[in-house]
Amino acid sequence: QVQLVESGGDLVQPGGSLRLSCATSRVIFSIYTMGWYRQAPGKQRELVAAITSGGRTNYGDSVRGRFTISRDNAKNTVYLQMNSLQPEDTAVYYCNAQRSSIANYWGQGTQVTVSS
């Protein structure tokens, strides 16, 4: 069973920063593309950022330039550094590990709330 363990969600003021973490097994981490998605109330889940096993990154248009995804191969952990947070970034953030349409796994989600 694939486990993705997320942490780092919190309440933060507009303009603030947060870092999310997602840890998984070495086998998964070494060959899967790791990503972060988010889902706000009443909206569809959307891609925030993804990083391949080779380090290639991809970002959603709404976060490009503010968020940075990275991976620590020694810790089998992927990070999402979020800067200049705005209220519209409020959502449940989900860690994702994907290798194919079938090999596609999700974490339990972590709440990020941006509010004054």
C-alpha cells in the first residue's frame, strides 16, 4: 500500500509563507512524478506543481513565480514552498504520486487557510 504523509498546512496571513512536506517510500519516490494539487470549496481539484524523478518541474498558472516545488532524495520527501500567499490560495492541498493513469496515489490532504 502506497502511503503519502503530508504535513505543514496552517493558518497564515496574506503575504505570508508556508512549506508543505510529503514523505513516501524510497521505491515510490525514486520513480514516480510527485506533485501537489489543491481543492477549494466548490471548485475542482487543480494542479499546483509537479516534479519528475529527474527534477523537471511544472506549475499551475496561478502559482508560478510564488510557489516552488523541490525534492530531497535522501529523505524521500517532496516540498512545496509557498510565498506571497493570498486568500485565493486557501484550499486543501493534496500530495500526489503518479507513474501512469493506474499508478496514481493521493495523500489525505492538509488544510491551508490564508486569512487576516
